Amino acid sequence: MKTVLDRHGSTPQYFLQLRRFAMPIVQISLVSGRDEAVVKRCLKAVAQTVHETLGAPLESIRVFATPVEPAHWVVGDRAKDEPAPTSKVSQ
């Protein structure tokens, strides 16, 4: 079986062309319940930032948000749908 290098040689130009077509994919997980317009604005801003920092063509960038129910998101030992513990102040 021929490898990519066997077919195209080890020329840097070939790999530069591949990089140009690389498709950055950004996944953002967040607790559900945010305003759709705010999430859309965030996704577009992330795509623009990836374009500016990596130089990837904007049309090749994929950004998506995965909403997670608060009961399914745990920080430490507390789910996001549970009330925060009250701190006891010793006197």
C-alpha cells in the first residue's frame, strides 16, 4: 500500500496545500438555558477569532455549541441544578 509520501513525495508544498484545506472544528459545551441570539453571537465570534489567529479560511471553520441540561453538568459534587451550599460563618 502506498503512503501519502510515496504518492506525492516529501515536498513541503504538498503539506502546505493540505494545511490550507484543514477544517478547524470547535465544540463548546454549555449549560442549557442561554438566549439563542447570545449563543449564536458567541459562535460567530469564535469562528472569527479562529480565522484571525490560525489563518484558516472562514468558510472552512466549524463551530458548534452543545447544550447540556443543568442536572447533567456536575462541578465537584454538585449538579448545576442544585442550589449552591450556604457558607456558615463562625462567630
